[in-house]
Amino acid sequence: NVYVTPKSYLCFIDFYKTLYQMKYKDVNEEERSVNLGLQKLNEAAADVEKMKVSLREEEKNLEVAEKETNALLVKVQSEAAKADKKAQEVGVQKDACMKKADEIGKDKDDANRELQAALPFLHEAESAVKSITPKDIQELKTNRNPSDIIRLVLD
């Protein structure tokens, strides 16, 4: 049998009050935690909405930048094609100029060889001219019928 005495009843009520306070305290802590969590979730939801707006603006900016980039890319590709075509033209002209330079070099070498071959004759002619005296010139002037070779030289 279990007997309930006033003292045991008062002990039971004291224990109940203590247990109630502990549970009340635990529930309040959990409520604060839940409220804090809800507050953080609300802040996060507001931040997400701000980020969505920012993202939409950035996407618009990105689309504009992408269009500009694509237009620039098309322009660069067209300029590159023109540059390649011009490079080919320049290459053809360069080849032609190189051939012409080779021909000119050959002509120069030929002219130098001919010049070197003619120099001894030039020096001989110079020495012959230096050996002409005024007496020789007078003799030519007095000659009425000079020979054909003398006429050729004087003309």
C-alpha cells in the first residue's frame, strides 16, 4: 500500500515545481533557439532576394558584354582574315622583290666584272692622253685630209 501523507504531498508538489521550472527553462531556451533560427532564416531569405535582384542585373550586364564581345570577335576575325590576305599579298610581292633583287645582284656582278675588265684599258687611255703634247695637237690641226680613224676619234 502506498500512503500519501501531507509531507510527501508537499515534497511531491515541490518536486513538481522544480521539474516545471526546469522544463519551462528548457522550453524557453528551445523557443529562443527556434526564434533565432527563424530570424536567421528570414534574414537569409531577404539576402537571397537581394542576391536574385543583383543576379538579374548582372545577367543583363553579362548579356550586353557578351553581345559586345561577340561583335568584337566577329570584327577581330574579319580583320584577321584581311590581315592574312594582305600577308599573302605581301609574301607574293616579297618573293617578286627577292627575285628582282637577285637579278639586280647578278647584273651588278656582271657590270663589276665588265668594269674590272675595262679598267686596264681606261688606265692605258689615260696614260695615252697624258702623253699627248701640244705639238701633236698642232700637227693634227695642220693636217687637211685626216684619215678615217682620226676623224672618228675627233668627232
